[in-house]
Amino acid sequence: MPELLYLLLVSFKKLIMQQYILLLFFVLVLQTTTKSQTVQVVQFNELETIIQQTAQPVVVVNFWATWCKPCVKELPVFNRLFDTISSESVKILMVSLDFKDDLEQRVIPLAKAKNIKGDVLLLDDTDYNSWINKIDTNWQGDIPYTIVYNKTKNTSYKHYGEITFEKLIELVQTDK
């Protein structure tokens, strides 16, 4: 009888271990397939630092918001650029101008739904008059707005309004 009890316990332990491994496998699979989009909340001075310290010679910065229909419409353009251009030569920063309170309910869900591939930042600096002119003295703050910086040549190209893939590629390739 003790031998039978021992065999039952060993079998039960194996079964529990198999189920545990199976559960672990499913958790890992779900975790990789439903990768959570992270959004970094920054102040303008932090955004400036990120742009300056980026290793890539070309930095594309797009200002957008979840409530802006043209902004949301053009998001696939930046994903296409991400898939087309080497990440060693171009850095894409998608800067949301949504309120910080909308981060969990609007920004992250939209970033996940649209599978935004560039770095997503939420600019939590509502003193717009203090930073808009630092980006572009001609920019009134309308979005979408895209600026392409070439750090090597110390130049920038600006685009007001919705941008096409062809125009974006032209700006990025002109910058090389």
C-alpha cells in the first residue's frame, strides 16, 4: 500500500508540474503577443534632451493627439517609415499632446491599437507658449506637425498638417 501511495503522489506531482509548465507557456505566449505599448511622460526639457542624445543622425518628431483625426489617420505613415528605414539611421519620436490624465484611457490604448512602432512620448508641459517657439517660430501649435532633424548637418525640415509617406521619405532621405 505505501508503494501505491508513493506512485500516486509521484504521478500527481508530475501532473501538477505539467499543468504548471503549460500555464507558464501560455502566460509567456500571451505576454509576447499582447506586448504592452509603453508611453513615457516627459516635460519639454526632457524631450529636448532625448532628441539631442539620440544616437541616430536623423530624428523624426511627430506631434499628435488621440482626439485629432488627421493625426490618427497618419499614424500608419510613421509605422511604414519605421519598417522601411534602418533604425540605426533614423529615430522616430511620436509625441502626444494629450493631457496626462488621458494616458491610461486614451493614449496607451490607441498606441496599442495602432501598433505605433516609434517611441511614444506624452508631452506633459501645458505651458505651450514657453516651448512652441523653441521648436519652430512659425508653428502655431496646430497638429499634426512633423519636424525632421538632421543632427549631423544641423538642419531641420518642417511639415505642417497631415503628411504622406512619400513626403516623409523625401524629408528623411534629403536629410541624409
